[in-house]
Amino acid sequence: MQIALLLAREIAQLFLILLAGFVLVRAGLLRAADSKVLSVILVYLVIPCVIVDAFQIEDTPAIRAGLALSFGAAAAIHLLFLLLTWLLRRPLGLDAIERATAIYSNAGALVIPLVQALLGQEYVIYSCAFIIVQLVLLWTHGAAILRGTGALSWKAVLTNVNLLSILAGAALYLGHIPLPALLTGAMDSMGSLMGPLGMLLAGMAIAESPLRQLACTPRYYLTAALRLLVYPLAALALLWATGAAALLPDGRAILMTVYLAAITPACTTITSMAQLYGQDASRSSALYVLSTLLSILTMPLMLGLFSALL
């Protein structure tokens, strides 16, 4: 429960930054379109620095075992989410955007700063497992359902900046190549911008959203409930049933990094992909905004259940 309270505090702090971005746009000092500059900085500079820096740790059997556990848990959770979506698609009438929103979380932007705050920098490497699994599925399965075909976009997978950063970090880790202290110090400083920048972007996006329409569309709450409550509860049941936390001395903390990634709000990339593939990007953006706002309440709740059961 103490971890859940810490998470609530961290989310509350991030929410205040989100509110600052909202106020800047509503006051006319910035436009929502200006967030593109911040988005480029976040995606192409800050996140790669955090990922590469996460791999600058000593290679030990314990870390390799932890990575195996985190990859296994991430893969199992994604398979569970795919199965749930297949089962619920017809009964709930889920369209392509709703299915993608339910399955894919905003792990890349949110989980790393939360892991840093709750568990420490040394656990960030385990959160990369979930990001890798999701990236591959997002640009293959996710792209296929949004495109309406079964074609895979391997080029998008292999050229994704997050995946390239993970491969670079992994190469340095496996090759036992430490980076100069000056460089790692700069990357540490850059990484501290990740959470604030992500929340500023969210706040700027919300500022130009029709909040009344957003709050008064019941269908949106169904998708948000799947992403924030139903799927996280299913993931928690899977982790509890398998007893995976007992496999390693710090198995519980490692699984927490994976579970944190699974309970974050809707993935921001889905809106860009919806634009690319001719889907309703405005509805995708609305689901992202609503799930981000509601996650302030649901994430501490889900993590509290995690702490109580595992």
C-alpha cells in the first residue's frame, strides 16, 4: 500500500505539470500545435538517452535472470490482452481504434519516470522488456487492425527510435562497454525531463479538446474502462496465478515494472497511426485524453491491488 501511495503522489505531481501545459494553451501563450517541438525532443532525444543509460549497468547473472522474467511476463500479458480483445470484440462491438486503445498502453512515455521514482534507475532496464514487446506488436498487429489488412510493417518496427535505442543499449551492455562519466551524467540530466515533458504534451493536447463532449460520450468510458481496469485486473490475475514473483529474490519488483507498463493509459502512437491509416484520429485522441485523466485514479488503485496480492 505504501508503494501505491507513492505512485499517487508521483501521478499527482505529473498531473500538476499536465495542468500547467493546459493553462499555457488556454491562456493563449502557446498553441496545441506547438507541442510538436516538445514531442520531437521527447521522442528523439530524451527517451533514447534514458533507455541507453538504463543499460549502463554491470552484467550479472541476476540481471540476466531478471530480464528473462520481465520479457516472459511482458509477452504473457500481451498475449492475454490479445485474447481478451478477441473474446470481447463481437459482444462489445469494438472497432479498430477501440481494440488498439484497449491493448496498447502509453508505456514508453510514462513507465520509465514512474519506475525511476518508485524503484530506482537500476530497475528501468526491466521496463524496456515491455516496451520492446509492445513496439513489435504495435507496428505489426496494431498497424494491421488499423489498416484493415493483415500486412505487417516490419520497416516501422526496425526503424523505431525506441527499438534502435534499446538495441544500442543492449549492444553496449552485452559488449561490456561503459560510456564516459561525462556522457552518462548528461544522459541522466536529460532523462529527468521525460516525465515533465510527457505531461506538458498531454496538457497541451487536452487544452484544445472538447472536454464537454469528451465527458458526455458514454462509449468512451467503455474503452477507458477496458484499458484502465479490465485489462490490468486480468494481468494481475495472471501474475498472481503463475506465482512468477517467487521465481527470483527481487521478482516482485521486476514484475512491478512490467505491471506499471500494463496499467498506463492509452498509447499516444495510436492517434498518429489512425491519421496514417485513415481512421478517426480525433476519437483516438479523445480516448487518449480521457484515459490519461482517469488514470490518475485508476493507477494507484491497480498498484495497491498488486501490492496486496503479490
